[in-house]
Amino acid sequence: GSVFGPADLTGLDAQLTAEEKDLARAVRDLVDTHIRPNIAGWYEQAVFPREIIPELAKLGLLGMHLTGYGCAGRSAVMYGLAASELEAGDSGLRTFVSVQGSLAMSAIHKHGSEEQKQHWLPEMAAGRAVGCFGLTEPTAGSDPASMRTTAVQEPGGDWVLNGAKRWIGLATLADVAIIWAQTGEHGDARGVRGFVVPTDTPGFHAVAIEPKLSMRASVQCDITLEDVRLPADAILPGESAIGLKGPFACLNEARYGIIWGAMGAARDSFEEVLRYSSERTQFGMPLSAFQLTQAKLADMALEINKGYLLALQIGRAKDAGTLNPTMISVGKLNNCREAIRIARDAREMLGGNGITLDHSPLRHANNLESVRTYEGTDEVHALILGRALTGVGAFAAAG
Ligand code: TGC
């Protein structure tokens, strides 16, 4: 059958190479073996299963789109397929791979020194070191330019960081944090810059944000930075990392993965309710024989086909080197919005049984509340598209 499952009514499968399909199936096997049997328990107990990290590393899924330094060097489409399969298991597990690979490893790979790359990337690709990415702050979410965290360089060359970060995935598990901070004007450092911060540096504290009603099999944290002293070479030195375009280049990678990931959660919700509706009998016939059920299933399948077509189009553009951030916003906005609708419709079709952890759709819908919010909210992506269409930025009040 199609790697996109029974929702594939448009020959999506035929758009993939054999190698791409093999990778998707290998990740699905991992999800079936290690995630599906346990996810309800992890979700209920709010546990991120650390033991999954070596399994993800074995398949080369950590920093899988990066080349060299022990990374798998896979195509964007393969990375997307892996994200989709993982998120069919749970958004929290896909988030681990995104934060580790698309954010933390990408930051070092794109903007780091040779020493930083050699030191961290092979360990992170092997899953022996975990990374996190600190951009968002308690008072700077959609507007990262308003961040207050500072990095001040002392005469001896050391950097001293002070401030706070919020909603940082994996921070309590992480060995290394990429922290973005305002430098003011220090020699070559201008504006926002990134720093490679080992999390055992004195003054670095991370605390998990609890209790959450979303993304429970994952960890998001508050970080405080109190006089965190770093050597001069802790700064990400690349020209590419001067200013907010440094972190935005990493967000592009993570947002790209979400385009595919969200469709995985949608597909899993659809498959669950497709199965259920053929087994569940009311008024003397299976739910699947009711016209209202069929209309809902058809609508879900339409959006899954459109969502994957969009993901494939954007993925092929990424592999061809023609991707631009506007295309990423099209995919992120559309696929998160449609995925959460599909997950909610699937919950509804499961009736009362749909509110238990025996079924995936409400868990997916709750997770997708986070997915549509992080890496640029629906509103931010709508405004990025509005700016692309009109030439007028409407993020802040005019004047
Ligand atoms: P503006 O201030 O004009 O731009 C600053 C510079 O950045 C460049 N740029 C981009 N570069 C590459 N890719 C993109 N997508 C870029 N978007 C902007 C821009 O060209 C400029 O460069 P330069 O050389 O002129 O300095 O900003 P803007 O007006 O373009 O953007 C405004 C807005 C609202 C779109 C932007 O601020 C935005 O995207 N806000 C949303 C922030 C967001 O997504 N936050 C999520 C943070 S993720 C995180 O902290 C952890 S969540 C995951 C986890 O850990 O679990």
C-alpha cells in the first residue's frame, strides 16, 4: 500500500523514490515498536522517554538533513517523511528531533566555528549529547526582536549572559543550549547573537513548565541566566549569525519539518477513525455506512492529500535550492490549521470513546495546539503571507 496510507487517493506514493519510501517505512517501524505501545502512558504521566534517543540516532534521524560531522546528510523530503512518521506517533517525539536537529544542531552547523562543529555535532548526531535552542522569552514570543537577554563582553574577552528564556524544548535534558542574546555593540558583535552554552555552566538554570494540557510527552522549560560566564569563543562567529536572521535561518528548518509533521498527526487521526467507523455499529449498521461519516472521512482525506502535496512541493523546492521563507509559511499555516481540524473531527466521530487515551485524535489535537503556536503562530504566518502579497508589513501598529 501507499506509505501515506488509505488517505492517499491521489497517487502521492508514486511521487516518492524507493529510497524515500524505505526511510518512511523504517521510521514507521520504529514508531510502531517503540512509541505506539507506550505513548498513552508517557502522555498521561508527562514523561519524555529518554530511552528513545538511541533508537532515533540509530536511524540517523538526529540532524539527518545536515552533512558531515556524523550527520546522515539526507534530503529535505526524507527529513520531512521522517517528521511525518514520528508525529503520527506523537508531536512530542517529533519535537525532540526538531529541537535537536533543526534548531540546536542547525545553529551550530550553519553559524558555528569549526571547533564548535567538531565538538558538538558528532555527539549530538549520535544522541550522546542533547541540545536546546533559546530564543523565546517570557516577554518576547512572536516578537523576538524585543528580547531582553544580554551578552556583555568583558575586557578579558569573556562573555557574561543575563536574562530569561521561556518555552524552551528539552532545556532540562540538554547538555548544550544555543542562547540568543542582545550584544549591543561589542567589536564585531552587533545586535542579536548566538552563544553555545554548556548547561553545566554556573548560573544556567532550567525548570520544566508544568502542568501542560498539550505536548505532555515532551519537555518545555523556563531558563534563567544569571551571570553566565563564557569564554570569548562561545559566540557563534558566522557572518550569517549576526542579527535575527541567525535564529530565523534555524526556524526555517524547524518550520519546514512541521509542514510534514502536522500531516502525520492528521493521517494517524484519520486512520484511527476510519478503522473505528468500520467496527463501531449503531442503529444496526457500522458508522462507516452513514452518509455523514463518509462525508467527514472524504473531507479529511482531501485535506490530507492537499497537505502532503504541499509538503512535497515545498520539500522538492528545498532540495532544489529554490525554497523561500514565504513558501514555508504557506505550508506551516495550512498544514497546522488543517491537521488540528482533522484531529478534532476524528475525536468527534469517536464519540465519548474519543476522550480517552485509548484513541489518538484528542491527544494529537491537544499537541497541535502547541504545534500551531510555536515556530510562528498561525497569525504570524498569516501576516508573513499578507506582507508577501501586499508589500506592507502589518506586524505592528503603523507609525
Ligand atoms: P525583521 O526584524 O524585519 O527581520 C530581522 C532579520 O531577519 C531576516 N529574516 C529572515 N531570515 C531568514 N529566514 C526568515 N524566515 C526570516 N525572517 C526574517 C530579515 O531579513 C532580517 O534580516 P536583516 O539582515 O535585515 O537583519 O523581522 P521580520 O519583520 O521579517 O519578522 C517579523 C516576524 C513577526 C515575522 C518574526 O519576528 C517572526 O517570525 N516571529 C515569530 C517568532 C517565532 O517563530 N518564534 C518561535 C521561537 S522558537 C523557540 O524559541 C523555541 S520553540 C521550539 C522548542 O524549543 O520547543
